[in-house]
Amino acid sequence: MHDIGKVAIPDAVLLKNGKLTDVEFDEMKQHVLTGQNVLRETIAKIPFNGVISRNWDEYMRISSREI
């Protein structure tokens, strides 16, 4: 999932044929941190705990009926 950060890399670097320059390579390495930040910010905006909790509660109600 860290590759999501590649959207911030210029196409000239991302799609370059051949060896990257040192500057281009340093720029390319930043995609991991960019992806991490995008995912962190996205996750912070989604109430996963509530979703997981509600889904778990529903799962347990269904499972207990089958026992």
C-alpha cells in the first residue's frame, strides 16, 4: 500500500527509462513516506473502531444463533 505515494512522484521520474540520477532516486524514495502520510491521514478520518465493533457484534449475534 505504500506505493500510493507514487502519485506524488513526477511522471518524468516515475516513468523514466534507464538509471535515475541521485536526485531522482532521492525523490523516488520519498514515495514511501508520502504513502504512509496519505494512509495515516485517511485512516484518521474513518471511524474504524465503530465499524469493526458493529460488525463484530453482528457477527457474534449471527454465530450464537448457529450454535
